[in-house]
Amino acid sequence: MICFGHRGASGYEPENTLRSFKRAIDFGCPWIELDVYLVDDHIVVIHDEDLSRTLNGTGRVSTSNFSYLRSLDAGKGEQIPTLEEVFTLVDHQCGINIELKGPGTAAAVGKLLASTRYPKDEILISSFDHHKVALMDPDWNRAALFEKASSEYVDRALALHAVSINLDRHLVTEAVVVKAHRAGLKVYVFTVNTKADLQHMDALAVDGVFSDFPDRVLAMQDKH
């Protein structure tokens, strides 16, 4: 199973911060996952629209300006990073799964990727809003995210020319994995943290997991 550091190594460090991404890289994680919104023409890395869970601020991302967001503490003195800052930190040491959240993110991320000439095999674009994924240049690797049960995982992913379906762990069954693999799709699963869940996903032959504790996934891989 490929290991995606979920919002970095967010079980150890403040999620979606440079500190968290560096921790995942230091573990040897081959991929990190992050979430983006567009604020004042800056692509900022944060998961929640509401600011109160991960920051010492109030309000919403969509109604905040960039300078205010950057003034907030994201934990341990970390700022909300921009996607460009994450690219600089990562420097091709691992792949980056970019989850599109707010309005305008598809166009902004596409423009940034084109300008940086980032290698396509180091990027995976995903979203629960499949329309956002469809707006991306089809040359970029795409993933369809699902958090509710559906009989259309594979069909919807294929319609998007996606390379994977990314599923909540509670949705994964052997039948789903087999059907996806027969269609040429990978199955990536979120968020998988416990030993029991990791072993279960391994037994189901999923292709990768998102984990807040990427070292646990990597340790299990070493035992194989």
C-alpha cells in the first residue's frame, strides 16, 4: 500500500502546516495530502472553511483576507502555508495530493502547476466536488473522492478520466476493490490510523491509504 501522509504527519504535528509536511517527509513518506482554498489570489493550505478548529482565529476562509489568515497561529507557531511554499519545501522529495476545496481552486492550481512545470507523476488532484476535478487539465492525474456509499464509484471515476477512487475506509469492500481494479483504477482509502484498520486494508488489497501516522504504514510495509 502506498502511504499518503494525511495533511502531513498530522497525528504528530499541526495539520496542513510546513512542520507537518516536513515530518512526513522525514518519515520517508512517498506522498503527502493537503487541502487548498483560493484567497486573494493566493492558494492557501487549510482543510476547514471555518477557522476555529485549527487556528486561533474566527470566521471563515471565504470571508477572510490573506493577511488575516497569515497572522493566525496554525499550531506550534506555524502559519497557514501557501501551496507554493509547500512545493518549495517538498522539492520533489515526495508526491503531492492536492484536494480542491473552495471556489476557483481548479483554475488557480492548474495555473500554478503549469508555471512550475511540476512533473505529472508527482501530482494527484482530487475533490469531493467532481466538477472541480473535471475542470483540471486532463493530463494531470485525477482522483474522485467519495464519503457516501454509491454504486457509481467506478463509472463516475472513469467519466472523469481519473486514475483512482479515494474512499472513506467504511466504504471499502472486496467487491469494490475488485471492480475498481478490473476497470484499471487504483483504490486509495482515508483515513486509516489503527493497526487493525491498516491490516484490514492490506488484506483487501487496496493500493494506498491516507494516514495521520504515516510511520505506522511505513513500519507495516517494512515487515512485508
